[in-house]
Amino acid sequence: MTGSWEARYAAEFFGTLILVLLGNGAVANAFLKNTTGNDDSGLANGGWLLVASGYGLGVMLPAMMFGSISGNHLNPAITIGQAVIGIFPWAHVMPYLIWQFLGAIAGQCLILALYWPHYRQTADNEAVLGTFATSDHANSQLNGFVTEMAGTAVLIFGAMGLYRGMFFHQNIDIANIGVGLLIAAMVISLGGPTGPALNPARDLGPRLVHALLPVPNKGSSHWEYSWVPVVAPIVGAVIGIWIYKIFFGL
């Protein structure tokens, strides 16, 4: 990382904004009523592949833009995991987390503004919530916790391997592409039970927007589940980064 700490905070803000804008924006395009990705003609229905592409690009593009400045965490679980393992200073954990959450909130506010007519046309309040935050589709917080914890552990383990692997350490942009593909694959393969979040800021920030703003056709923000996509990814990140360190070092 080469930027000043102020530049790093700004990079985390804008990077997380882009992540949420492209990721949750893809969800909105796929599931809200009468969008170009989900129209009544049946000619356009991007579905889960559209969502996976949005999240994959939402991580890859900020990595290419800001990776050399802030390390492109965009995720409190990554920041905390790196601090626990000793490769990120604890003194800067809270500022990173604050700017990540603010970026997620700003990105979700943009989605709400851009898709406002489609929110008004979408009567299904669970579909509306799905464009903001995740949920436990099996009505099991335990299943949600295990899914988010295991998924984040695999994500962090894979990202550490991509960025520190012998084939990519001389070409960081190839690693960035790999991480984008990893995120897309995670959404496709592990997204069924919860969404998934894999990122406390990506879930909690937009959930706050859903709860506090006058979103058309919104129902419950499901705060009883909200702790899962916050706590489970943090636990998973610490597990994933420790496993990588034990077997491959840092």
C-alpha cells in the first residue's frame, strides 16, 4: 500500500461504494419488477448469473483501482482478520470499518434512487429486502451462520493464495481478476442459503438504509437475523487467514 492513510480511507469508501452499487444493483436489476434484467416478456431474465457477475466485477474493478492504495479490503472481516494475524495495524481498523460502512450506505442510497420506480412496482417485500441485505432462506440462523462463516473462510483463504501465490505476485492485476472470479463463483455455488453476504458492511449498511428510509413496498428489515452476516464473516475471515498462515506462511 502506497497511499497516505487519508487516501486509504477514501479508497475504502469509494471501493465499498462501487462493490455495493454493482453487486446489490445487479440484484435489483434481476429481481425488481419491470427492469431490463427482469421484464414481463421473458426475454430478459439475468437471474443468479447476473447477480454473481455484478458482485465479481464489484470486487475486481475496485481492486484494480484502489488495491495499491488501501489494499482493497472493502470488507470489515478482511480488515479485522488481517489485524488479528498481525499484518494490518489495529490503530487503523476502526477508521477502515467506518469508511467501509459509509461506502456501503452511500452505494445502497444510489441504488434506491436509481431503481425507485421499480421499487414502487415490486409488491414482494422479500424481493425488495433482497436488494438490500441477506436472509436465512431456510429459516435457520444456524445454517446462515455456518454458510457465512465457511464461505468467508474460503474467500479469505483463496484471496490470500491469489495475492501471495508464486504465479501472481509479479502481476497483481491477474490476481485481482482471480479474486473477482472467486467472488462470482462463491455467489453461484454458496449463495443459495443466504445470499450470501461474506461482508458485514455489504449487509449491515444497506439494511440500515432499508430500515431508516421510506423504501416503497418494504416489509421487515429482519433485525433478528442481522447479527449473522456481521459476526459469521468475521469469524470465518480469522479462520481462513489462520489456516493459510499455518500451511503457507505470510
